[in-house]
Amino acid sequence: MTRPLNPALTASDDARRPLDLAALVGAAGWSRLPHAVRRRFGVDHGAATYAGTMELRCSPMGRVFALLSRLFGSPLCGVSEAALPASVRVFDDGRGGMVWERHFRTQVVRSTKQLDADGGLLERTDGGLSMGLRVFEQDGALVFESHRFLLLPGRLRLHVPALLTPGTCRVVHTDLGGGGFRFDLDMVHPLWGRTFHQSGVFADPVVDANQGSAQ
């Protein structure tokens, strides 16, 4: 299915609509998140760089998807490694979106979380490969879960069938206290099972004095 983007959503509109994850999660769920998580993902989060170590696992079919998705700037990494040094730089794109730029040795991949034309959450790569995301609190962690994949070349929206994607993506951000947090990503294909697993522990340069409380 192909249809044009909403022409009413312009760059200036994006600038007036900063990414407000608190509103998408809802007041009750947002209040249950630790203070440090709310700071990292809040509207006024500011720029930050997090250093850590990642464990990467990729199935044979996952490597195929990783190779193909490079054409669209995908952040998927088609390797398996137990302790890979990594850093993540987060910053505002100046149009209301939040850029996550991941550095794995010589590989740099990035994606931008932004509001979609319908007011939902969208994560988009530089090449236009995108995921529609649900975001919610679960057991004190912030969870992002994909519900559709899109290609966005120019002003077109191309919906990608589920079988042609790496699978449903679920990302969990868990605060560990003391300025640390854990990132977990799993992608599960309806036919091929788990195609990707990524897990890492990162250090936050800011340590909240009241991070033990969700208030």
C-alpha cells in the first residue's frame, strides 16, 4: 500500500511538536519509571553519550536481513560477539526528534525516534526504513515494541509485510541504579524465530541523587 504523507505535517510542525514520550506512555506508567529513566527520555533530555559493552547474537537468517537492510540505513548488526565495546550518543535532531547514534568499533548506525503524522511513535533510519512503535512502562522498565514496518522514500509510505521484516522488535530500557542501565533488544520473526538479540550495560555520565525513587 502506497500513500502520500500528510502534507499538513511540515518541518516547522515537527519543530513545534517535540517528542513527548511521557504523554505517549501515560501519566500513570510514566510516574512508575525511575527518575533516571524519565530524565534520559524526557522532552528536555539534552545531549548525552553512554559508554558500555554489548552482547550481540544474530541468527543465520538475521544476517541475511542485516545485509539487505544496509540499503536502508538499518541499525541492525549482523555479527555475534560476547563483549563488544560500544557507545551511544543521544541528541535532539532540531525537528522534535531524538537521535540514537550507536558506535560499534568502526560501524556507526543511527535512527531517530519522532512523532508520526498520526501522533504515534516512529523510529526512522537515515535510509527511510522505519518502525511504528508502542511505548509503555512494564515492571519499572521502559519498553518499545514494534507493530509495523515502513519504508519512507521521500513523501511516500510503503508498508512492509511482516514476513519481509526481521520480525517484531522489542526494546527494554532498565535502570540499574548508580548511573547504570541495561538495554535489551530482541527481534522475533513469525517463521524464523529470534533473528537478533542485543543486550548491553551502559554508564550514564549523570548520576541522579534521587534515582532510587520513581517520584
